[in-house]
Amino acid sequence: MGGHLYALDFDGVLCDSCGESSLSAVKAAKVRWPSVFEHIDATMEGWIVEQMYTLRPVVETGYENLLLVRLLVEILVPSARHSSVSYMCKVSEGLSVQEILENWLKLKPTIMSEWNEDRESLVDLFGRIRDEWIENDLPGWIGANRFYPGTADALKFSSSEIYIVTTKQGRFAEALLKELAGIEIPSERIYGLGTGLVHYYLRSKILEPMRLTLRNRSQR
């Protein structure tokens, strides 16, 4: 083991999970808001998933994908709009994907309030939908993700200590590392959603011990 330590993000750094997260979000949104999807057919779903690739940069935590999916539905089907967000954000005049991209930080709290949603319920639902997909079709779920070229080999052959720090629920990152990249990183080195204050763990469990070791070495 070398002397370097790397704490790496997962989505967008190691793994392109946009396809899987978008498909999971559509599945979850159908469960959360079934009436909103009454007039959404397969072609419309395909358009929604395609637009999610454009909107992916604004997503900080997976549950936000559900909110974006519903907004896209409201663009496609005006009758599906059930909130004053249409007025506030001029959806009735044609809210565009670009406008969502540019105004997401303002839009998110507004629609969470207007739709009477809470973060934890959406997080739990998103995780449950993924768990069900994995249980019923593991190859399909794995296949909806991909590691960026060279990243899997870089992890496999690294002589450094690797930690994963992600807003993804840790069990999903661990499964993808194992099943898709052929890499087993101990679960205690994967800091996922719900772990707590990541910076505290990194400082107290990783950085401070390393600092102490280096100090001891310098005093020899």
C-alpha cells in the first residue's frame, strides 16, 4: 500500500449512472404521482430520459431526479400541472429544459413545498425502487450504468488507499464497483448518503490518523 490516499466521488467521476438514475426516477415518479403519468406513453418517457442527460449537472442527490422527471412531465402535458410553480416560473408560457437548468436552485424548494413533498420520503422511495430493480433484474440495472474508460483499471491497479465519498446510497455504489468494475472496496471505505457528516468522518477517521503517523515518523 502506497502512502497516498484518495477520496473520490462516484457519479460523474468514476461512473456514468445518468441512464440508470433517470430510468429509476421515472419508475419512482410513477409510483409517487400515478395520476400525473396517466397520459405519458413510451415515446414521451423516452423524451424525458433523454432530457435528463441535459439536466444531470444540477442533481446533487438522487431524489432530485424524481422532481426533474415530474417537471418534464408538466412540460409535456400541461393538464398534469398541479401547482403554482407554473405561474411562478412561467411554465404556462413554456418552461424549457434550459430554464430548469439555469433556475434549479430556486425551483427545487418551490416545487417541494407546492407538491407537499419531503426529502426523506423521496430518498426512501428512490432507494426502494432501485432495490426492487436489482432484485428483479440485476443485469438490467447493472447494464444501465457504465464506468468511464480507464477508471476501473486505475482503481484495480492503484497502490494507494481509496475511499469513495458519494451522495449515492452506499450499497448501490458498492454493488456497481463489484458487479460492473470487478472491484471490491470495503464498505467502511464507502461514505454514501446517510453516512452522516462526511467531512467529520474524513477528518477524524482518515486524515487525523495519517497526520499522527506522519508526525511520529518525523520525530524518529
